[in-house]
Amino acid sequence: MVGRTAVVLYVLALVVVVVGVDLLFFRHHFWARLAGNIGIVLVFIAFYLRFMSVFTKS
């Protein structure tokens, strides 16, 4: 149960960060917005693989 909750909160944090960065910095810049979103997702994936996989092991 803890693992599932951690993953849900992590995905929620990812969505909040992506939407926040889009609205604050890249509102009218499509390619910068796309590159920024891809970069953010890659950073979140790297952190997930490094730190969060501990919570999701069965």
C-alpha cells in the first residue's frame, strides 16, 4: 500500500511541476515547452529509478 501511494504522489508531483513550468515560463513557446517537458519527465524518471524503486518493491 505504501508503494502504491508513493507512486501516485510522485506522478501527481510530476504533473504539477510540468503544468507549473508550462504556465510560468513557456506559455507561448511551443518548442521550448516541448523540450522543457521532455527534460522534466526524464529527470523524474531518473529520480524514480534511483530512489523511488525502493518503495515499490514487493
